[in-house]
Amino acid sequence: MTRPYVHADAVVPADLLGFIEEGEPALRAAEEALSFVREGNVGGPRRERIVFEAGEVKVRAPLPSLTSRIAMAGANFYDHAAGALSMIRGKKITVEDVKRDVEEGQAPPWGFWKFARNVVGPDEPIIYPARTERLDYEVEVAAVIGRRGKDIPEEEAMSYVFGYTILNDISARDQPNDRGFFLAKNFDASAPMGPCIVTADEIGDPHTLGMRLKINGVIRQEGSMRDMIRQFPFWIAYLSRDMTLYPGDIICGGTCAGTALDTSPRDAEGRTRPDNFLRPGDVIEAWVEKIGVLRNPVVAKQ
């Protein structure tokens, strides 16, 4: 009866990064331990309590490590790219226009990085930064790398994924160009993540997942991963070219239409109007099929 305890203590690392690095043996051992608990064995090997109600614990962000690198695919959904370009250029850009640009090589891949230290977990506050008056949201599916690899072929790329979680790409949209895109994407609490990592075998094909984001209960974004311009195999191969990917690294696939950027008209001075952007007091719920809901309140900076 005690064998699952011993096995779990020996094989299942207590930290998330170690668990990911251990791979299949850790997953098998964790399943065995869970089965043991489901049979009604709710005490630890030293009779300590190991089963808790959800309200008794604080769920932290499923960030493997503060050394995890978070790569973000830019404008990687056809509908979001069309909407954002329409607002930026001041004229109607259609999905067909974006598809044509991609096919003709006029829309090369691009992206940016987020710092792991900017990650917060479920129900943790998003602190409204002083640098912006246009705070935006983006529900994204994040692929968590499970094993080390470099120069990974696209056809092998998905075998490097441990699992998937949700990342809400919080952005300061009104940063001057001379300060770079980097500052628009990196500040405290700019990367809410959670509520968990669902392993790749339970997700199946991530490129079919539905996604949605609500603010104060009102749907702002609703789409599907089917609308990605470049899918995860491309990004894994692209990013691993001459650069090693490590367990715990994260690749976010982009967002669908409905962000404040691509739904807000511009005023006479060319600035996006503030109507659809986030404000202190808002509550964001980012949902992805098979993963769950990531909820975060927006609070004023003290």
C-alpha cells in the first residue's frame, strides 16, 4: 500500500521544472500516486494531510522557472492581424489581404520576449502601470517545452512540447516608438499565466482549441487556434535555429481578434480611443478549451 508514496518521493520532483525535465517517468509516477489517493488514501507517508479543498490553497502560476524564456509570436492570427492593421493604417485590411501578404512573403514572422519575473498567477492582480493610458489584453495558448533541443525540424517539433497553459499578454499600447516594443510588453504583472499546465497527450492537437476572453463578464475575444498564421511546429523550429530550447521555455502562439487595439477607433490626433482598453476595477477571464479559465483583476498602482 505504501509503494506509491515511496515511488512518488523517489521519482516525482517537488518543483515543476524538475518534474518537466524528468519527463515520462515522472508523469507515470504522478498518475500512480493520484490513483492511490482516489482510492481513499488521503494521508501522506508520515500521516500528513495531502488532500485539500480548492479554497484552502493558493494556486500559483505554472511557471517552470524564473530562468524560463517566454517567446511571443507577433500578429500570428489572421483576424487579429487584419483588425490591428486596419486601425494602425486607418483603412480596412481584410483577412484575405493578410493571407495574400503571407503567401507573397510580405508578412515575415516576428515576435518579442517577455520576462519570467513579470508572470503572475490565477486571481493575482494586474497592476495598472503608470507608463500607459491604453492597457490591452490578449488571450494566448502557451506551449511549454519539455526537452532540450536545437535546430529542431518542424516535423519533430511537437514531440518537444510538454504541455500547454494560458498566458494573457498584457500590453501598454501607447508607448512611443523610440522606446521600442519591448517596454510595451514588459512591466510587473504583464504576463498572467495559468491556471495549470495540461500535458500534451490530454490536449491532442492544440491548433483546434477554442479561446475566449471576457472583461467584467462581457466577451471581448472569441476565436480558434485554427486561425493561426504559423503554427507551433514552425515557431519551435524557427526559434531553435542556432539556439537551444530548454525544458521550461515557453512559446506563445498569438491571439485572436477582439483586443482593444483592433476594436478601438482612432481620434482626430491618431490615438486609439480609450473606450475598450482596461481600467482599474476590471476583471479579466481568459478561457482556452481543455485548459480552463485564468482570472485576474486589474488594480490601480499604489
